[in-house]
Amino acid sequence: MNALVIGVAFLLLAAWSWGRWTDPQIDFGNELYIAWQLAEGKVLYGDIAHRNGPLSHYWNALLFQIFGVSLRTLVWANLAVLAAICTLAFAILRRAADTRTATVCVLVLLGIFGFSQYGDIANYNYVTPYHHFQTHGIALGLGMLWALLRALEGGSRAAAAAAGACLGAVMLTKIELSLPASAAAGIGLVLVLRAHPGSALSLASAFFVGALALPLLFLAKLTAALPFELALHGLLGNFVQLGPELLNDAFYRSGAGLDAPGNNALRIFFASITLAGVVFALVAVDRELGRRAVPTWLRPVASLLIFVLAVTVLAPSTWFAAARSLPVVTFATGVGAAVALLRAGGTGPATPRLAALLLWSVWSFGLLGKLLLLPRFGHYGFALAMPAGLLLVAILIGIVPELAKRAGGNGRFARSAATALCAAAVFGGLRVAAERYAEKDRWVGPPGDAIRVESAERAPRGMRMGALQNRLAELLPPDATLMVYPEGAMLNYWLRRDNPSRFLLYLPTELDAAGRGAVLADVQAAAPDFVVLLQRGHREFGVGPFGRDPQNGRALVSWIRSSYEPIDQLGPQPFAGRGFGAEIWRRPENAQDTDR
């Protein structure tokens, strides 16, 4: 029955949101373009500059080679990844709590994190994620936790090897996923070895062999096409760029809440106090009801009333504010589980449950690192805050009722009321997403790669991207190359046009990482046949408009305008602050071919 409920919710949410998950310009076009180029034979880090691990892009390229190059190929693959995430989360949280709690947690996963859009930019979902290493890393992290728990319970070398293999795969994604997984893996391995001292050597060996297998395989693959130093540098991903200078980057500072640390810390404090008040109220009311003879119908009626009041009185922003409490929730749960395990000596019937809580808490707390003082369910939080959010649900539905029982109640009201509050939170999130998805009633893009966007009257960006794709299809001669500045690889992918430069993104963070001079020299040497200057916001990077600020590509735009000739413009002039527009530029020697 639980699997049926989850499966129906999965299918309904997928059908409701179908085609609306993808942003037409930002992020996801890079995922499609890189996978297509790798499927065509290009090499990551050599032909295509990339700052993170290789796993996700080569996996997507393999899917393209097997099933064909299409957005739908990745959609179906990502739905399968989401189904695996749901299955693994259910299996782990059932160990940490119980079946009902695990079921509600997975429904919250689907309702709040799986398919929805809460901001202006799409892609922060599990169907077309802004970066696949986020969703792949979450799936692999869950796989690692599940395998460690299996090894703890039965001393299986196969499970230990599987846990190591998952960790090795996570190391090929991104550092913000690798470090939390490594911390959880270290603690989990210690628990496994303590539980099975007679097999400690074989279990540890199986784990480390599994962990090294995939990284060494990728190193060999990359070294066959690249110098060893470049292959190793790419394999290490953004580990090599981790340093104190990252804290000076305006984009990362604002994303982590470090631009206003005092205010954000206060919000975390007040959200945690509010949550503690809710828990106290649930326990107190449950205790009073447990001491009285109350009709059996009172509990479900009271829970329904709580749901109705929460939905009608509280704004959706109230539920999103609950994310502020997640660092405190994960830290406190981890400490509590660790202390309980130490007191039990790592043995006893409660060990699997406590181990599941501890590993989940350590992993989810670490994932919040990039969000730091600004934890949230939307944006990056769809992946990085999801495990912590599910832990909060598990505490409310699985642990708070136990506290109520210890206080003299029976736990029934606390459980049903907490379930009603979680249902109201999901309803609030879906209401926000429904308002945005209702506006996406137009299709743009070629067959197999089409996405749904807003009408031009509501938000011109999506429809203008579609018009730009059609115009470029008319203008570009066969085999003409195309560069879209500063971001818009979706056009390259839709048109199946090569960008001859190693670089796809010309945003301030990428220019800082690669070096502005190096990017300019690469683009000049590549000399694409056509260039599109495409409007893109800049404020989150703490710089001036693209092409005008020296820190934001002014030299590159100056070279384009001195070396190319404008041939068309759609909408307002880009980077002028007048709305979303694009300019198409052509190398003069291509004029004859284009004019035919």
C-alpha cells in the first residue's frame, strides 16, 4: 500500500509538471550540450573546459549514445534516478523510524523537492536539474548510506564494497557532495568495523577497493586522450579551486548567506525556537489528551482542522521559512544519535536505528555547507537541503510521538497532527509551483527537445529563445559554428551547432576561475562563425552589466564588436537594462554564405 501511494503521487506530479521543468537559457542547456559533444567524441577537460568531476557528463553521453540525443532521453533517465532516490530514502528512513514515517518523508520529497519551481529560473528539480552531479550525487550518497547500514547489519563484504563504490562515484561529482559523503562514510565504516571485528580487515579492504575502482577507471580513460596532469586535474574537479578566495566571491557569499551573517544567524535562531515551540505544543497536547477519555473521532477531526487552518491561515512563505532550522535540526540529531550509540556501546537492538539517524544527520548537515547561513528548500536547496528536510519530517512524525509517550501521552495526536502539518507544507509548496506552471502554456524548441515556457506577454525570455532558435536556423549555413555569450548553450544544443571554444559559460565566476585573458585568447583562436550576445542578469555576481564592466567580459565583447558585424537583433539591445534581447553577429568572411 505504501509503495502504491508513493507511486501514484510520483506519476501524478510528473504528469502535472510535464515539460515545465527546464529553463530555456540558464544552466541546463550546458548539460545537454556537453553530453551531446562527448557522445560525438569530444573529451572533457581537453575539448571542453569543466570545473567539476566527469561522472555525470559521461553518464549522460552514454545515455545519448544508447538511446539517442534528445532531451527526453535525460528526462526518462532522471525520472529513474528520482525513483531510485525515493526507494533508497524509504529504505533508510524506515530503519531510522518506521514505515509510516518513511512514507510521509518520501511524499514530502516528491511534493516539495522533486518536480516544483519556486523562483524565476527553472532547473531546480530532479527531472532537469541545473547540474546533474547534484541529483546523481544525492542518489549515490543515499546508496552509500544504505550499503553501509547493510554491512553494519550483516557484515557483508559485498555491501562494504558497494558503499565504497558509491563514495568513489560521489568523488567524481563535486566537492559540496564529496565532503559530506566522505564524513558519513568514515563514521559508517568505523561502526561497521566495530560491529564485526573478526572481519574488519576484509570489510575495510572491500570498501577501499570499491572506492578506488571508478576514479582509477576514469583516470585511465582520460589519460588515454589527455596529458596525465590535465586528466588528474580534471578528475579532482573543484577540489583544486577550494580556497579562502572563494569567500570573497559575491555569488557564493550571497548564496551562503555570508553577505548578511548577523541577520541570517538570527533567522536560523528564531526558526529553531519556533520549531521547538511546535514540538513542545504537540507533546503537551498529546499528554493532556492521553490522560483523558476522548472520543476516537476527535484525533482525526483535530488533525483535519489543523491542516485546514494551516493551509488557509499560513502563507506558503511560512513553510519555506522552516528550512532555516535545518542546521540546528541536523546537528542536534547527529549529536543525540552519537551519544546514544556511545552509551549503548555500539551494540544492541537499537543500534541499526541509531546508526541510520547518525549517518543521515552527518550527511545532511554536511550538505548544508554551501547554504551555510541561508538554508532553503528552493534554488540549490532542492538537492542540498532535501535530506535535512526529510530528517525534520522524520523527527516530527517518528520521534516527537515517542517524546509524547515518555511525557505521559500515547503519541497518537502528536503523530497525526505532525502529519497534518507536513501535508500543509507540501500543499503550500505545490500551490506556489502551480501558480508558476500555470503560466507555462507555450512550447519552444525542436521536436524531442521542446520545453514549455511562459507567453511573451508574461515573460518574454522563453518565447524569444524559441524565436532566436528559429532565426538562427534560417541564418546559419551548414556546419557554421556558434558561440552564445555570456550563457545560452541551449541554442547550440537545439541547433546542433558546435561552439569551437573550450568554454561555454562566460559568467564572472567562470572568468575568474579560468582567467579572463585565457578565455579571451581561446575565443579569439577559435573564432566562431557566428556570435549571439544574449541578455543575462549580473547582479548576483556583484559586478556591472555584461560587456561593460572590466570584471564582466568587457574585453571579450569589445573584441566581438570589432571583429564581427551585426546582422540581426531580436528584442531590446542586450546588457542595456531594457529587457530580454539578443544580437546576432557574423564574421565578415561568412557574409556571402549567409546572404545566399
